[in-house]
Amino acid sequence: MTEDKDRNETPQGQAAEERGDYVTHAKSIGSWLFSLDHKRIGILYAVTVAIAFLLGGVFALLVRAELLSPGEDFLSAQSYNQMFSLHGIVMVFGFIIPAIPGFLGNFLLPLHLGAKDVAFPRLNLASYYLYLLGVALILVAMVAGSVDTGWTFYTPYSARTGPSVLFLTMAVFIAGFASIFTGINFIVTVHKMRAPGMTWNRLPLFVWSIYSTSIVQVLATPVLGITVLLLFLERLLHIGIFDPALGGDPILFQHFFWFYSHPAVYIMILPGFGIVSELIATFSRQRIYGYMAIALSSVAIALLGFLVWGHHMFVAGQSVVSSVIFSLITYLIGIPSGIKVFNWIATMYKGSISFKTPMLYALSFLVLFTIGGVTGIMVGVLAVDVHLHDTYYVVGHFHYVMVGGTTIALLGGLHYWWPKITGRLYNEAAGRLAALLVFVGLNLTFFTQLVMGSRGMPRRYNDYLPEFTFLHQLSTVGSWIMGAGLFLVAIYLLVSLFRGKKAGANPWGGATLEWTHTGPRPDPHNFHRTPFVTRGPYEFDRIPELVAAHRDETPPDAQQNVHLNQDRT
Amino acid sequence: MANTSAAEQAAQERSLAHLKHYFVSSDQQFDAAKMGMWLFLVTEVLLFSGMFVAYAVYRVWYPEVFAVASTELNPWLGGLNTVILLGSSLTVALAIHAAQTDKRRALVVNLFVTVLLAAAFMVVKYFEYTHKFHLGIFPGEHFAYEEMGQRIVPIFFSIYYVMTGIHGVHVLVGIGVLTWLALRAMRGHFHSGYYTPVELAGLYWHLVDIIWIFLFPLLYLI
């Protein structure tokens, strides 16, 4: 007997409309802070992640401003070290790891699957608060004193420097658990919560990418957990496992750290791939080219990502044989990444492309991620890396992938789903201008760093030789342009909350379930009745009939509905 | 369902009281919970794997030091703890079986016996630790046991304390969870239609047991 499942499904029509959508149905602060609704938890993440991004961004602007001219300007060498460490730590653990899964993943995953919620809503809320606690501890560490280790916490320095390393390792440990629980939740949700008819090859590519991300989160993060726990004990009790003064091995720490932190960069970039797939399909009005190739290349990247951590340690003292092997496997990652890029381009071929703001971000992504990927292959080449290691070249490469890849994809996704999340449209002209500013600023900031790095400018220095002055100044000016673009985004999005035009249910003509089967803002329980999926996620030619069917739908035959629900696995 | 009597409907309501609204059926809810637990156990294995790697690395580098240092551990106490934990795995399995067959009394008794065995394990651990502290065997820098002066010996004990310590934390968590389940079982929360928490706690407890089965020979016997 499964009638019970229907107890919260109000019949179509009046009752549902009176109840309001997911924003308006309950208004107290508590109904947001303790909500088990995946959409509201997604919004909580969005706000927190945005604050972390602002903080990390301000640190970055300060670092760049200090580098405007050689010598110490307004930051001492020590505070410079703290600034770039905080920039790295806040951006990596506070922003870029949780941003897309926590915000868009939470909001969209059940909608994409045709489910009412994730598999474990309480665990979902707990993940959010663990993450929040982690961010709070990072801020405590900031107040408590110097964190000057960089985001990598290399021993033995991190075991000997100031006490705030204790807070930071705790923060990373806790935020790590938030990430693990989110991953478990999403994997189970994809496996067990799909609507009837939602087969694996009808999943939107965003789901595939979030699924691959979750695999990495679940398999890699525990190793980070034990690593920072050992570092915590090393700092507190001097247990000596990583401390050469006590006979320990600091290289072991690097192996542990990169066993997590290399897969972690795929935690950061894979969700971006998913967003870009959605954007390119919708704004080209084309069925995605090579659906399975894109889907499985995400999984391939997730798995290959576990086998390449040694390429961070070419000059750290590992054996030559392992360096060669790690270098070769690193090249392999270029294959699935290339498959994706070519498939996206093939999707656009002969499509009717509209250059709306989200699409501009998707196109920026294609350019920037390709630069990020190609420079990545270059630092993966054993001999070249010996020259480029610890120079600005690596900084430039990393930021092309993380800012040019993930952040740009997040911005694109934010604009694309903004009407669905808020029910409002933003100002399109301002959106395009901001996208242009960000694209120009980003290239100016980071391409100059690639050039400086290849000429031998080392990373993490607060001073430099006079011949680098011009390039450093260009890079700083670029950071201002990018900052201006991002502030513009913040302003027009906030304005649109109050003054924006009301959006319809499907302003872009998207074909995934959140566009075709929910109102302008989704219902608290997502769908008035469980969708029965009969098509793939990119069949744009069928949208008119689908939307019509959705509007006219009559209360379902109870018996038939039970039958359909029992069929799904 | 119009001809169902009110009493039958009430009985049906009660047996489905555990079903969350976002699941279609009890089976789906159970499968989801179980899959989530297995994934969590994978993360636990990976958490410990870091420590096993550290153990392996130092053991390969300094086999003779490990051979000497491990003689300080008492294999009889370790063996006793192994037997205790294996016994608790049996009782937790019996508890799951009792829940599946609606034997509430057997369920409660088996859960409490498991808790007692877990507590006994921690008591033995307590005596082992205090004995070592008494001798001055502390991890790392604070090591002060003069009979073992070699350089790497303190690292062996660091690894010993970290591995058994984190395992001990897992035992304590298990004690908390199993006690809570036993109290719920007394109030009749579990029956053959709904025993998910008992089964999941059982899975967790078996993992704690298996990790000890690896720790015991690696630290005490080899």
C-alpha cells in the first residue's frame, strides 16, 4: 500500500496556488535557517558562498595592490604572506569547493531528477551548518593570528608556525565533512530518487557532472580529513610523523595532501562542465552533440584525477620513475577534457545561437578553460615543470582553470537559473557589459602572470625585480577591471530582486524539467505531481507540446499513478 | 480503499509512520538509507587508509625499530579485546535478526549486550594506555621511556596512539548510537516493517570491528 506517498501532494490548481511557491509559502527566519527544503538550503549556501567570495576577492585585490610596485608598500612581508594564504584558504574551502554543488547542485538536482527532495534532507541541512562552522573557524583563525602557510599547509613549516594553524586544520576538517556528506547525499539521490522514466541516459548533463563530483568528494575528502587531523596532532602534540626534526617525513604530508587536493580541483571544475553543457544546449537550441561522451568523460576525469597527484611533486624529491608515470597519466586527462570541448563546439555548429548573458559566459568558458587546460598540460610535462614550478606560470594556469573555468561557469549558471530561483529577470544590457568586463579583466590579470612565470618570476613573493614592474602593473589593473565587473553583477542582480521584470516559467526555452514542469518559482514540493519522463533533456522541438500538456493536466487517475510510481527504482 | 475499516486504516498509518513524504515507498527509503551508509563506510575506510599508509611507509623504512617497539604492546590484552569485539559483532547481528522477526525483547537485550562489550573494550584500552603513560611512553616529542632510545621508536607509538585512538573514538560513537537505539527499541520503535537504524548501526559496528582486526596483528603481533 503506497497511498501514503500522496499525502503531501495537493491536487492541481487552487490549493497549490494559495499555498504559494517555495519562497512565499513560509516567511519566518526560522523557516529559512532550519528548512529541510533543498531549494532553501541552496539559497543559504548561495548567500554564505557569496560572502566568502567577497572576502576572498578583497584579499586578492589587496595582494594585487601590494604588487603594484616593487618593494614593501602598505603590507609588511608578514601581512602579505597572511593575505595570500587567506585568499587561497577562503577561496578554496569557503567558495569554490562548495559553491556549485552547494548552491546550484542543491537547488537543481532534485528538480532535474523529478524528485521531491534529496534523499537525506536533514543530512543536507547538517552539511550546510558544518560548512558554516568551517567558514566561521577560518575567520576565527584570521582574528587569532597569523596564517602564513599558503593554502597547502606544507610541513614542517605549518607544524612550527603560529597557533592559528590549529583553527585552520579544524576548519578544513569540518568543512571536509560537509563536503563528504553532500557527496553521499547526491550520489544516493541520483541513484534512488529519479522520477519514473528518468533513465540514466535522460539525465541532464548537469546531473552527470554533479554525480562525478560527488564520487570525488566521497573518495578523496576523507584522506584530507586524516591529513589535517595528523597535522593538527603534529602541531598540538608534536607526534613527529611529518616532522623531520623528530625523524618524520614531510614528503609524506605532500603525498597525502595532494592525494586529496588534486582530485579536489576536479571537485571544483566538474560542476562547471555540467553548467556549460546546459547553457550551450539551451542557447544553441540544439540537442547536445555526443551526450554519452560528455557524460562519461566527466566520470573518466573524476577517476583519472586520483592517479595524478604526484605531478605536484616533480621537484619535491620523489623517484624519477614515479615522476615519469605521473606525468604520463597527467597527459591522459587532456583526452576527456578535449572530448568535452569538441562536443560543445559541435553542439553549437548550425545551431540557432542567441548571445544572451549566460551564453556569453559559456563562450568565455570555452576560451578560458582551453587556455587553462593547455597550460596545465605544459606544467604536466616533466622537464618543463622543473623550470616553471613555483613560478607565476602555475598561478596563472590555476587561475585560468578556477576563475576562467569554475567561476565563469558559476556566473553563467547563476544568470541562467536566476529567473527560476528568484522569479525575476535581470537587466540584460548590464549583464552583457559585466560579462565583457570580467572576460577582459581576467585575461589581463592572468595572462600577464603566465608571461611573468615563464620569465622566472617566483610565486608568493611580495617583492620583485624592476623588470617585472610593467607586467605586474598590468595584472593589477586587470584585477581592478575584473573586480568592477563582478561588483556590477552584484549590483544589477540585487536590483533585479526588487525592480526586475517578473519572469515566466521558461524564459530561455529550456527543456529540462525545472523549466517545463514547474512555475516561475518552484512549488515547495517541486512538482504538483511526480513527472513521468518520456524524453531526453535536450529535445527542444518538443517544448511547446510539453508545456501545453503540463498546463492542461487533469488530476491523475489514482490507480495509474500508483502503478507508475511502483515501477521506478 | 473505500471499504477499508477505520481500524485497519489506523494500523496501516502506524506501520508507515516512519515513511518520509519525499519517498514513494518504504523499500525506496530503506534502499536509499542503506546505500548512504555503505558510502559513509567507504569514507571511513579511506580515513583509516591514510593511517595505514603512514604505518606501511615507516614500517618499510624501519622494520627493526617496529619489531623492537611492538614488543612493548601486550598481545594478550589485545587478543582479549579482539575476542570482545568479535563477540559484540555477533550480538549486533543477532539484534538485527531480532528486529527483522519482531522479537522486541531479544532486540533490546542484544543491543545492551553489545554496548556492554564495547564498554569492556574501552576499559581494557584504558588500562593499556595508563600503563604506557606510567612508563613514560608518550607520542612523538614527549616520549620519555629510557629503555627504548632509538630514534624512530616515538613515531611507532605516535602511529599506535593515533590509530587506536581514532578507532577508540569510533567505539565511543558506537556506544552512544547503540544505547540510543536500545532505548528506542524499548519504546517499540522498530518492527519487521522498519528496522533501518538498527541495520545501519550494525553495518557501522561491523566496520569498527574489521578495522580492529587489521590493527591488532599489525601493531601487536608482527
